[in-house]
Amino acid sequence: SLDDCPKEFPLPYKSGEYPKKYDYEGGFPQDFIWGMGTASYQIEGGYRQDGRGASIWDTFSGADTVGMPGGDCSYCCKEAPCPINEAMADKGATGNVACDHYNMWKTDIALMKSMGLKYYRFSIAWTRLIPTGKLKDGVNPKGIKFYNQLIDGLLEAGITPFVTLFHWDL
């Protein structure tokens, strides 16, 4: 309960007064699951491949969404392509290619297996599954195939998949 939360928190260290040793106590439960996690926009790339639609991250980063399903910009900047959002720290950085996981997923799974990874959390790019964002407009079979192959490949490699249904990618 909230009554169990600490009432005071330690202040930040002053510049140059960082500790030389960190004391801690406690630990993780014996059945705690250690793994690795990713976010679809940050790794998949393939932003114009196989019917993927425009995402909110594409419009935020200023990626060219002209002609993409769902890329009509009626909900954001009103005129495609959207300009790079002023809040972008690294102007011009997009997820257009990213780590190219969409095309390199077999290699990525081989790397995960080679490092002994047992658990992998990844997110779904809904624009890959429902390109316009409207179910009535249809589902993208190539997007479904990609995630099915990814999950099957992980299982074949002895890696348990954990799917994040929403990680800020619509």
C-alpha cells in the first residue's frame, strides 16, 4: 500500500561527491526472469515494406509517409510529409532502417541463442498489422506472417517470447 512507501528519499549527489562504494541489500526472487527487451520502432526498420502503414513515430520523426497506408496526416500535421517534430533531439533520426530486424530476424535470433538468451520481450508495430489503424480497412497478412515467424523462430531456438502489445507505436 502507499502507507508502506518511503516518506523521504535521498538527495542527489553533489558534483564530484559521488560514492566510491554502493551498499545495497535485498535481491531478486529465485524465479525472477532475466531476459532482453526491444521496441518495434527502434529495431524493426522496413518502414515501407510489405504494406506497413505510417506510425505516430514516423510522423514525429519526419519520415516520408506520402503514399503509405494511414499516411494522410489528417490527425497530425495536415499535410504530408510531416515536418520533423521540434522536440526531436536528433533531427533526421528515424526508424526507417533501424537495426533492420524486419529483414534480419533470423540472424538476430541466432545471436540471441549464441549468447544464451532464454527470454525475449518485443513489441508489436500495429501499423505492420493494421496499416491504416482501422480494422475495417483490413489486416496485413505479411505483418501477421512476420510476427508468427519471429515467435516460431524464437521457440525453435529455445527462447521464450514475451509480447508487449503496446509500446507507444500506433
